[in-house]
Amino acid sequence: MHRRRRCKIIATLGPASNNEAAIEGLWRAGADLFRINMSHADPADMRERVAMIRAVEARVGRAIGVLVDLQGPKLRVGAFATGGADLVEGQRFTFDSDPSPGDATRVCLPHPEILSSLLSGHALLIDDGRLRLHVVETAPQKAVAVVDIGGRISNRKGVSLPDTEIPVAAMTPKDRVDLDAALETGVDWIALSFVQRGEDVAEVKRIAAGRALVMAKIEKPQAILRLDEIIVASDGLMVARGDLGVEVPLEKVPGLQKRITREARRLGRPVVVATQMLESMITTPAPTRAEVSDVATAVFEGADAIMLSAESASGRYPVEAVSMMNRIGEEVEQEAVYRSIIAAQRAAPERTGADAVATAAREMAETLDLKAIVAWTSSGATALRVARERPRAPILALTPNRDTARRLTLAWGVLTVVTKDAHDVDDMANRACKFAMRQRLALQGERILIIAGVPFGTPGATNMLRLAFVSEDGFHAE
């Protein structure tokens, strides 16, 4: 079963998609990998959902990726004596370390690291930005703020701090428990929330030790300031537009989305665009025109994947939402202007032999109108390098590692097949041609390009191209 689009689709699992039949329905509608949001799950829930995904994978005969999204630190105010208070523009309001119930003048902020980091002029956004205050006075255990945008503040509402770098790790104790469970279960990607610096990602990668790839969610202004170091430290990026749209002015989000997408592509990291893509389909069977345009924009930008959250997790129309996203992707990629936009965004290759070979593969495939690029890859690096080039020809990744096949379900345009590694150059070419025919990417007499690293099985050793004619008995070299 082949997708007719290169951009991949991530569907979040939840109450609306919490059984094997629902998961298979989402996969058949177009989902390439599944997200488990640990904000709404514990390790037992996660293991159960992974087991269902693996059962579906075995049944459909295709690699399916699993992304576990760690909750990250949740900053919240304390409780109020009467359940809440109404704040009006211009009034002074205090956040302090006193655990007693709050009132119309103050409330506890049970995060001493925040109180010690706030400076005069820093903004505090409450309840997803519905209330906005700015700090006018600070002390070791309190901060006095003035209300800029008033409203009702109530128990345990979330706090966002767009101007403040918080001196805490991106992982909480819950995240560490969830991460250990996810790695033991064998998931493919770990998404890290509220990343502020490259060290946040490096810590998770040290713990993962290659057992899963690590994706940095870009949702804080501090991450934008250190974007290059975070991309270099990460295996992938997510444009998490929900929290990003709270912490930066909304009108800046589209430009940041384009910048993050292009920077990730430039450095060869898969990039996901997420949040509110088909939000109206949580309750209605069809999206708005603006939502369709939003999804299309991410595809036109060359994002590796686009993601559904509540639409597939708790919405009334999960399969319809995936199907709609699938149709949008197919239609965009058939547009005449799509290839010109993708080509215009292509970055110069890095000065390495592997990147030069991947660039040459794309140019050869386009010059000779080849039917497929077949990449032999152990770690997935070869396939990712080819995918960064966004070639016209389909990319078939042949790998001896099932984990690699699952991880590559996130990569733009990559179809994966698990097979034993090649033992010599002729075996490499012969089986590449056979798999290209078996996957209906090429017919007898058509040409494919094979890219690999010699010696075989050496990660990162992409150094060889071979052109071959497909025939019934395997291949004929050209």
C-alpha cells in the first residue's frame, strides 16, 4: 500500500482512537506514525498503545513509527480562597512563595526558580495568554506585577514566561519515568517539550543512548534564540505552534514556522509542523478553508510531517481528519508550482562526501528521469541525506534494522523495507532492482539509482552511486 504523497502524517492517539481497529483505520486513511501524548497517559497506557500499534504493523506489513511526547514542566499558580479572582487592567498583583490560598491581591507561584528568575519588565501570561501582566518589582520570594490584560484568574491556571529563561531542566521527574518506560518499550522517537537550549536535548540523548531518536519541540522564545544549537543537538524538530503562539505574538508564528522548517531542512533534520491544523474537525466532519490552506502551506514548505492532535485523539471524526490531511497532501504535491517552491528552498549541501553523493543522486535522478532512488542504509543516515534533497523520484530505503525502518517513517518521501544487508556490490544492485519492482516503483527495462556506503553496514559511510536497469533476473549495470 503506497502513499501518493511524500509529506508524512502523524496522528495522536487518545480516547477516540484507543483500539487496534481504530489505529488500523487511521493508518489506512493515511497516518504514517502515531504520537502518544504523555500529558494524558502513564507508562501503562503507553505500553498498551505501543502493543496495539505493533499488532497493526504486523498485520499490514509496513513499518509504523511511534512518537512519545513527554509532558515537560507545567508551570501553574496555586489555589485561591474563593476559587479565583477578577483582575482589572492597571491593578497591582503579587506572585509569591506563600502557600496560603490567594485572593484579589496575590497568589502563590509554587516555583521558586521562577520567582528568582523574574526581572522587571518580564511578562507573565496566565491561562494560555488570556491574562497578561508585567513585572514591576522583584524580591527573592515574590514578584509584583501590573495587569495589562485583565480577566478571571482561577485555581491552578498555567503560567507562561516568554521573557524569562528558567534555570530548570526540560525534564521533570514524571518525564524521566515516562522516558525510561518508553525506551524499555522500544518506541522510535522521543519528543522533548519546552526546550530552551541544546543541553536540554543532549541530556535526553545521553539517556536514550541510541535506543530512540530525540525530537526538540520549538515552543519557547529562548529556543528561537538558540535554534541552530538545538537543531544540531537534535535528531528532529517540531514546530509546536500551540505554546509557541502563547509565548510569542501570534503574527510572528507563520514566519517562525517557515524559518524553523527551512533551518531544519538545511541541517538535514526531519521537521514536523503541529497544532490546530484541522482544529474544527474535532467537532465537524469538514475543515475550514483556512485550515486547508494552513495544512497546504506546511506541505508547500517541504515539512517532513504534519501532525494531528485532538482531531485524531479525542475528536468525533478522527479517520475523516486523517483522510482530509492525506488528500490535501496529495493535491499540493501534484500542483505545478510545488516542485519549483521545493527547489527554491533547497540548501547547499554540507562539505562532506556523503552529502555530495546525496546531492549527485538527486541530480542524476532528475537528469535521467530515473524511476526510484534506492538507498541501502543501516542507521538511516543515507536515506535522510537523500530525503533532504527532496528528489522527484521516490526514495526506497532498504535496511537490515527494523528500528531504522520505523524511525524513517517520519522522513519525507521515504518508503522502507526491512531486508538482510547486502554482501557485495552485485547483491546490492540485484536486490535493489527486485525490491523496486516488488514495490511497484519501477518496471522491467526502467532505470533506478542505487546509493550505498561501502563497506556495507558501516553507519554514515555513504560513498557510492550505481545506475542499473531493472530486469526480470535482477539488474543490468549501466
